[in-house]
Amino acid sequence: MWKDFKEFAFKGNVIDLAVAVVIGAAFSAIVSSLVDNIITPLIGVLMNGVDLTNWKYTVGDAEILYGTFIQSIIDFFIVSLSIFFIIRLLMKFKRKKEEKVVEEAPKVDPQEELLKEIRDLLKEQNKGK
């Protein structure tokens, strides 16, 4: 069982996934900072100085923080758009790299093509005998 786990854990896909999770967490922190420190204040300016995170509805002693929920939705959309654009950019570079790797088929010399046709004709004639 330990051997199976070791093979699974040290496969490239699992390690790549772990790296992606760590980078994703760091990227999420950057985007959250962008949203909290730049985009939310800009939205507040557009909405005449209203801060979304302070929006709440009080019922008795309970506070429903719907402004924080709206902020989380905005964070989600910005993070998902950012990741979408980064993946799109990476795929564009990957396609360019693949296009460079794909080479044209080697050009066949006309004389070589004629020799192949002659060979095929000779084979057909010998089959008939």
C-alpha cells in the first residue's frame, strides 16, 4: 500500500496540482488585495462614497452582512476573470510553441517519386506472371 501511495504522490500530475494550489492561493491573495484596496473603493466612489462591506440588515441582535456577501461575489468574478485571462494567455503561448514544433513534411524529389511509380508498376507486372 505504501508503494502505491508513493507512486501516486510522486507522479508529475499530483506534484503539478500541489504547485498549482499554492500558486492559486498566492494569486487569490493578490486579487483579493486588488479588489479590497482598489476596486471596492472605486465602486464606492461611483456609488457616492458608499462602502459595500458596511451594508447590513439588523434583525434583533443578528446582523445580516449582505454587503460582505456582495463583496465576495465581486471577488469571485474578478478572480475567475483573472484566471480565465491568464489561462487564455498561456494557451496562446502554448499554441505558438506547438506551431513552431510542427514541421512541414519533407519535400519528395520528383525523381524519387518517378522511381516509386516505376517500382510499383514492376511489382504489378511481376504479380501477373
